[in-house]
Amino acid sequence: MSQYSRNLGCTSLEVRTGTTIIAVEFDGGVVIGSDSRVSAGEAICNRVMNKLSPLHDRIYCALSGSAADAQAIADSVNYQLELHSIETGDAPLVQAAASVVKNISYKYKEELSAHLIVAGWDRKRKGQ
């Protein structure tokens, strides 16, 4: 049992499941990654799932939380960004994609259990 568990008075073993997602910005670009396992509580349901979802040509998101909720958000944002590109004739900015994700997540915060990291490259601010 860890020191942290003892301090809280917990007697159960630590849970060692959950999602790891990360995005790292560097000069001129960004790298986004995740683990690949899907868990439900303490049980690992699937050891190989792609948790990186394209939002547009050069914009991706890393998914965590409920797989169905996270994928629904990603699909909705992808659709909205495609419409934006058609209407403007230009690729969307990463900031715009992040704003759409934020707005959907906030609007449905009581119904959805998903967290996304948005990262990508655009002509204005490059990798972010």
C-alpha cells in the first residue's frame, strides 16, 4: 500500500488503469500520443485502441474518458471543421478546433464523460 493510501485511510489496492494522453510542442511542430488500452473500472477490456482521432487534415485530438462520448465529440468537431473549410476555402486553425471542442464539452458537461487534448499545425501559429 502506498504512503498516499495510508494517509487517506484507504485499505484497498491502488487502481493502475486509466488513460494516458499527451501533447508536446516543439519548435515548428507538435507531437501527440496516447496509450492504447481501454478499461472499465479495474478491468482492461481492450489492449489495442487508437485514441488519436483526426479533427482535420493537420489537427488531431487525443481521447480519454468514455470512448463513446469522446468519439462522438471528435466526430461532431470533424464535421463542423469540414463545413468551415468548405465555406471559407481554407483549413481551420488549431485554436478554432480547440474552441469547438471546448464549447461542445461545456454545453454537454452533465451528459458527457470525456476529455480531449487538441493539437495540430496551422499556417498562422504552426505547431500547437
